[in-house]
Amino acid sequence: MHTILKKYFGYDAYREGQESIIEQIVSGQDALIIMPTGGGKSICYQVPAMMLEGVTVVISPLIALMKDQVEALLQNGIPATFLNSSITAQEMRTRLEGISQGEYKLVYIAPEALMTSQFTRLSRHLNIQLVAVDEAHCISQWGHDFRPSYKNISEWIDQLGKRPIIAAFTATATKEVREDILELLKLRDPFVKISGVKRENLIYKVIRPTKKYDYLKEWFEKVPKEHTGIIYCATRKTVESLTDKLKKEGYSVAAYHAGMSTEARNKTQDAFMLDKKQIIVATNAFGMGIDKPDVRFVIHYNMPKNMEAYYQEAGRAGRDGEESECLLMYDASDIVKQKLLIAQGTNDPIRYRMMLSNLQALVQYCHTSACLNGEIMRYFGEPDPETQCGYCGNCLDTSELIDETLTSQKLLSCVYRVGQRYGMNLVIDVLRGSKAQRIIDWKLNEVSTYGILKEKSVQELKDLTMFLIAEGYLSITTDEFPVLKLNALSQEILKGQRTVMMKQSQRHVSSSKSKKT
Ligand code: ADP
């Protein structure tokens, strides 16, 4: 094992965990390996591939990565090839012929290509000892990156002459996803290894600036020019407008989203890999499979759709183990936007509820005053989550707790008085005693809560409303125009059975006096 590591990969020692995984796989046991991005999963199937007879098939959804991995293996003297839609029919035939002649130790294949008649026919006669399923969470509908083609894997394995060892790898998997992987890949008595979701070198922060863009610019003033990183946005439109703005300010920046041509996307990707651009502004289309070790920051300009997606995207920072920052910026509209996307994205009520609750976990992460590392560890089911990592934005935040019970009661009672029929902006208008035409027209200036919080700013009331929603103290519908509704916890607050405590820093910060920078 050590000779192979040194001879082919040039490393002196295995990282923690790698050795036992390799031993289990080589001894013939199925495996489910959950290891953080950058943890070193590839070695865990590449070394067994060299130790076992015959060929190892690696199933990967990442066409770009496949090519890189195969090139790296070839450079190390390991015979490998890949099959996917990027190669010509002629090249495909040549490679299939090579595979049937036993020329390769590793064959990377896209899941869509598994069930092509040529490959299925060929694979029945091959001596396939190991099937490594990379990014195995893609098999689960509950995962953040479901790929229907992953469902082919089991069917393909079933028709092989002899059942190979199956090893599944992923960076993130909640309990549901883990169960799906075990079931859908039909793993037999697998060796399961969940190794630390905690990334010691990542500094997580959550921030709710009044003006995101100003905050961002100020943040960049402290970032050395040689530090490269990614800014994720929720939509292509935001990617484009933010890229333009930063470009005009003289930043070294390029955009990436799925609406761009392949050529333009490749150009951005290359510029990033070669450090020719400092900042990539992108949708979530960017990053999967991009193995740049020295990404120093990952900023989310909008809130992503759930905790898994966040962990995965933020996890692209600091693969080299050096200190890196993961900054999540969000505001109320991000949550509303994500809820709408969820509502539009599915008709299945079970899936809808699941996705909403996944989003809710991230909303809570945004609002919590607890250790952010601990929140992530708890979410991913680590048995012993952190209580105080001492270096995340929240652990470093020393702002005081403020009792907002009375203001909350006024706000909730206004929601009740206007008949639980309106959204946040209108309720705030009523509370502040606005003379807007619609308030007068709808006689909302006659309700008893009209003007009872006129001393508060719109922003303060928005912060409080969002906080109440995030804590589950107030409900919001997922319609196109979301409506505020009271729930059981709202009633408890109204009856004085529950207090509302909010950290000073959970209010909006204007860019220059942020506590959470
Ligand atoms: P993952 O697939 O888990 O995200 P990789 O397999 O790409 O991670 O490994 C991340 C980085 O760590 C790669 O650059 C890889 O070469 C390196 N690496 C993996 N194992 C070792 C090891 N035992 N010693 C040194 N470097 C390693």
C-alpha cells in the first residue's frame, strides 16, 4: 500500500482515515465514505484500483474533472481512460477496444454512458473488481444535486457477470441521503466512514448588511490582491450585474453561469485556475469538480437553497488546508426568493415540505447566535458537535442580547389586527403609521395597532420580522405575495409565555460598523 502511494502518487503518508478505507475496500467490502471536499477521496479508490486485479470503474458526473483526473493518473504512470459525451464516436470505439484488451486499470465513466448498449455488452465480459461511485449523493432525490442517471448504476451492476465491490463517495450526506445511497446502490454490509464535516481552516461568517454591495467592497479592501475566490449569486442576472459593477471598480473579475456559451465558461474557468482573475462571480453552476486548492474565500451574495448546498459551495475554499473565509450574506428577500423557487420547482407535496425544511435549517443557521461550526456539525449528524469553535463569526461576536418581547408583541398583534392577510411591508407600514394611499383606502389607519411602532425604522422592523420568522415565531406563506400568519409560538409570545431575545448583531449592520466582519 505504501509503495503504491509513494511510487504512483508521490506522497509519503496516508492521511487520517485513508488507510483503513483502502484496506476495507481491498479486502472485498462495500463502502460508504463521507469525507469533506479536499479530504482526499480519490486516493481511496485509486490505490485499491492498483492493488486489485482487473479494472476499476469510476462513475462520476463531472465531465471536466474526469479528463483532469485521467490526465493526472496517466502522468503518474497509471493506465486510465474516460468515457463520456465529450469524445467522438471513433475515439469511443478505440477506448472501448482498449478496455476490452485490459489496457486500463481505471475507467472513468459518466452515469449516462453506463447503459449505452456498447458499454453494457462490453462490461459483462470485463473483470471489473471495483465500482467507485463518486459524488454518490447525486443518487438521492433529497440531495442537493439529484441526477436521475445515477439510478442506472444499480441496474448496470446487476447485469454484470460477477458483482464487484461497490464503494460510494460523497462530501455531504444527511441521514436521508445516506439511507438512499445504501438502498439505491444496494450496498451489502458496507464499511461506513463519516469523517469530520468540520473544516478547521474555514472561518464561517454570516452577515446581513444594509447594503450588500457596499459591504462587499469594504470587505475586499482587506483582502490581498493575490487571494482568489468565488462569489456565489442566486441568479444569472445578479451574476451579471455584480460582475459589471466590480469590473467598473477595477476588480479582476469574471462571470460564470449556465446561460453563457461553453467557450466563455471555459475561459472564466481557466482564468480562475491560472490565477488570471481574482474573483469569479457565479451561480451554483460553477465549482463542482473545480479542484483549485488555494481558493481563499467563498462569498455567498445570496442565500443558497439549503445547508447541504451551502456546505458544499463554501467547502470549495481552502482545500489546501490554509485559512480561508466563508462569508454568507443574506437579507429577507433571499429567503422569500428561495421559497418561491421551491414552490415553482416541485408539485410533489412531500418533496416540497422536505425542501422547505432543508431551507429552514439554513435560515436558522443565518439567524443563530450559536457556534456556526457546531450548527453545521449538528446538521450533518456528527455525534459530538462543537459548542464554541472560537473562530467563527458567532464565536467572535460579543454583541449583547436584547429583549425584544414587547416590540414583537406589538408586531404580532398588528399581523392579527390586519386579518393575517398581508405581507411584511404592509404590516410595517401600518405599525409605523404610514399615510400611504393603500393604507387609507383599505382603512388600515383605523386598526388599533396603527402607528404603535412609529419610532422604529423600516429596517429595524424588517429585521425583527425576519428574526421572528427564522425562529419560527411567525409564519409566512409561500405564495407569490407571501402573507404573514400567526402560529402557536406567536400566541405564546402574545400571551407573555415566551420571551424574544435577539442579539444586537442580528440587526442590520451598515458596512463600516459591522461587528461580524
Ligand atoms: P476530494 O475528492 O476528497 O475532494 P481529492 O481526492 O481531490 O479530494 O484530494 C484533495 C487533495 O489532497 C489533492 O490535491 C490530493 O492530491 C491531495 N491528497 C490526497 N491524499 C493525500 C495524501 N495522502 N498526502 C498528500 N496529499 C494528498
